[in-house]
Amino acid sequence: MIKKAVVRVCILLLITLVAYYFYPEEKLPPDIKINALVVLKSKRQLLAYSNGKLIKTYKISLGRTPVGDKEYQGDGKTPEGIYCINDKNPNSSCYMNLGVSYPDQQDIERCKKTNKHTGGDIKIHGLLNGQGYIGKFHRWYDWTAGCIAVTNDEVEELYNAVEIGAKIEIKP
């Protein structure tokens, strides 16, 4: 009797996981231009705006030590503050990326006081190349070195819609 119940639970769990993985998510409207992003670290959300209107909310993963502002290179934290999207790279170690203008002058000055390097190369990116099959499951834990991760489909969508110079505010 217990064995049948365990098998049923396992089958139900498998069906749930498959449904989660394949359930389609809302796409950005065609030809939309995103000119502002807000990251809510505590909620693991990236909000995309076009001319002040919220267009889409993405579920994200962060740096492996997500609480608090980035203090120095290697701390595993995602920075907090107001930056801009300053680059787009279609060929990176993760599937596509959007560059975040971290560090700014304030970040540099703060790190000078502690004799530590600020680090850099903070990105919004997809999954590591060759690991796109992980899909939405990457959201179940914080795994980046301090970046903001979305699925490969989502980063491609953002890559095409976000304008260079778009403001990105990263909040606790």
C-alpha cells in the first residue's frame, strides 16, 4: 500500500515538474522598446518598463550571496544602485548578455577605502553556454557570481528590446 502511494506521489511530482518546465510564459509584445529596468532582489524579480509602463516581470537568479550590496570582487553579491545598460554581447560565456554600468564612481570610492577591487562585468544574462536545457529550473537557486540571470529565451527577448542607455535600478 505504501509503495503504491510513493509511486503515485513520484508520478505526480514528475508531471508537475514537466508542466512547470514546458508551461509557456508571456512574451514581450512585438516591437516594444524597454527603456527602464528595476530589479527587486528580495523578490527575485526584474521589471521591464517602456515609457513608464510596466510591460513584463521576469523571475531571476542572483549572485550566490544575494543579500546586501556588492562590496568587492568575488563577494558573490549583486550590486545595488542606479546604473544603465551600457553594452550588449551576443557571444559570451552565458547565452547573450546586457552589460550593467557597475562600478560607478561611488562604488569605486567605497572600495578604495577598503583596499579591495570593485570587480565588474555585471550582466543580465542567460544560462551558461551548453546548459540552456536547465531552463526555468535555474530560478530555484542563486548561482551567478553577482549577475542577474534569466532563461535563454528571456535574455534574447531583453537583448532585442532593451535600449543601450536604459536605466537599471537594482533594489534590495
